[in-house]
Amino acid sequence: MKLISSGSPFETKMGYSRAVVKGDWCFVSGTTGYGADGVMPAGIADQARNCFATIAKALADGGFEMADVVRVQYTVTDAALVDDLIPALGEVFADIRPAATMVVAGLIRPEMLVEIEVTALKGA
């Protein structure tokens, strides 16, 4: 098993990894839209793009790529934001088309509008 860290201090404080690789599988933790610079964009689409950048890096660190994603879960804070979110999702997954779930729920900070979690299978 390989634990992948993004370097965030929350990983140690909260006791989790950005991703875990076990055999041909990679499980990426729920990822919010903070950029590498620690800044959270105001819009949900740009937050999703930041999520995907963080996820892609974690996958690459584990020897995977976005095309290996077989499952995705989106948590959005407001169903009214989904239409703004959809284009960013299509940019990444239009051709990959993983199994997907979208849930409307609160997140731990008010600026967070979306959280994305993925599971990848090598060679999928």
C-alpha cells in the first residue's frame, strides 16, 4: 500500500492521505477547490477545475491518470449551482464517463461549493 500526500497540514492533523494506492486501485480523498496557492475561487466551475488539478496530481503520484478513473462522487452545496458546474465536469470526464454520484450537502467551510472524490483502476 502506498500513501500519497499533497503536503497539506490537514492530512497529518486529521489522519488521512490525499490518496491511497492498493494494487491496481487508487482511492483519492474528497478534494475541494483550493488552488495550489491556497486561494479558493468564487465560482463552482473554477473550484472544480482546481479539484481536478489536485486529483490529477495525486493520481500521477500514484502512477495513474484521469483516464483510469472508474468512479466519481460530487458533493455540491446547492443544487442551483449544478448548471454552472456541468461544463467543468465535461471538460474532464466527457470521454472517460466514470460511474458517478452527485449529492447536495453542506461542506465544512462556507467558501467550499464542491468536493470531488474519485476511485481509479489501472488499465480500466
